Amino acid sequence: KIINNEILNDIKLPPKPYNLPEIPEIETIRESFGEIKDLLCKTIYAIILNTGARISSVIDLNIEDVNFETNEVRFNTAKGGKPYSSILSESTIKLIKEYIKDRNTGRLFLNYHNSPDSESGIRYKLKKEMGKNYINPHTLRHAVATNMIENGADPFTVQKTMNHSSIT
């Protein structure tokens, strides 16, 4: 006898397996970072590696969001509308200062027309600059979290650093 189709509607299938991104080793990231010549690309990657921030939050930064005295950066356009802060290394602060030159205000990252750059424009520049050694900015974000956990950070610290609303 044929099974009634309505019965099949009540059957719950197991979820599709979720494939986690392949996280490059920290040495691979260091090598790729060392090969970046373009100052804009190098500065963006440095900020992501320091903070674990999303690329969208990084490209929305204004110069005023970086406190050059305390090395603090304030992300005001974070996912979920929750602003948060993070600390940058001295070498990243140096890259930012070199990139902005004499500008004191306005968007941190500008395109060739001195207009705010788009996320797709930045991704294009990163891919072009890095070629076969390109590491997706979101993969870098995963690498930051993975590196934190591997070096003993507790899950709540990782959650706060990554600006996640929940620990999962």
C-alpha cells in the first residue's frame, strides 16, 4: 500500500552537516601577511588579525574611532548594532598612521577617488594583491578565534572579542 503523503510531512530529517571553514595555520597567515605590499590591504588585515572584527566593521571605521594614545579602536557599526572596542598592537597603529598620513578626520579607508570604499571593492583589492595566497577576511576572523582558544582563552572572552551575542 502507498504511504499517505501527509505522514511524510511530519518526519523531521536530520540537519545537513555544517562544513566548518578550513583554518590556515598561523605560520601560513604570517607568510601571507608578510607578502602584502599594498598599505591599504596590509592595514585592513592587521586590524582583523588584532581584533577578529568583521570586514564590514573594519571598512566602516572613521579615523576618530582609533585612539592613538591608548591603541583602542571603537567599532560603531558592528553586526547587531552593538558597538564594541578592542585594542590594537603598536605595529598596527603604526600601519594606520602611515596609511592615513596627514588626515585627522573622516573615513579611515578611502578608494582612489577619496570616497569611502565598499566591502566588494576592498575584497577585490585583497584578492588582487594576494593572488594565490589570498585568505578570505572571514577566514581570518575564524583563525583569530581558533588561535585564542588554542592559546587558552576561555569561551566567554572569545565571545566578547568576536562580538557574538551568544557563545555558540
